[in-house]
Amino acid sequence: MSRTKKEVMDSICLNLGIAQWETSTGSTEPKGFLIAVADSLGIPYEPRESKPALAKRVIESGGEIWLPTHESEGATVTRSGLEAMERSVRKLLGL
């Protein structure tokens, strides 16, 4: 059975040792979560970047490829995008 976006986010937070974040309406990931992940990994970003742009930085920093399916309308990151982030986080942490 596939995991929810919240479950993927929780896994990322657990791997990084940071506080877990709640999703908002429609399982939308908060921008603060993406910033916390980038900060934890020392990945530079511009504060005004969109959520997909922040996720792309994390994904590509870990050697994963950003795909169009990693974002959806409304400037949100899809579950597959969060899963790519999770793989990148694990690679960057040597897990």
C-alpha cells in the first residue's frame, strides 16, 4: 500500500532528526518543511523560491532527477516528489 504525503514527510523528518510537520488542506506540504529540510542538509536556496523549486534543489543535491510529475498545479510537490526527496535525503546522509 502506498504511503501518504504526511507519512513520507514524517520519514524525511525522522531521518534528519527534525520536528515533524503537518500537512495543510488537501495534503499540501508547508513551505517551512521544505526550508527545514534544505537547512538541515546545508542546501542553499533563495527565500522567495517556490515549493517545487526548493524540492528540486533537495532532489538534485542527492543525485535524483527532477521530473515534471514531482509538482502539481498550485505550486505543490506531489507524493512522488516527496519520495524523490526522501531518497535524496537518505543518500546525502549515507543511509
